[in-house]
Amino acid sequence: MAGKLAQNKDVAYLSYKLATIKTDVELELTCEQLEVQQPDCG
């Protein structure tokens, strides 16, 4: 198994990076804008 990990080290690091949730991203939205609202059917 160690051999397979060594062969796919780049894939393992990419998978880890893709699975990491970023929590320090600034959004141009307020909390009120993220609340559930009625759909705009117009």
C-alpha cells in the first residue's frame, strides 16, 4: 500500500485540497440575503 501512496502522492494532495472547505472567503452578501425566502415567480 505504501508503494501505491507514493505513486499517487500528487493525486492524494489534490483530493485533500479539493475536499477542504474554505471558511475565510469574504462574501458580498448579508445574513439576511441568505435566509430562505419565497420564490420570485414574476
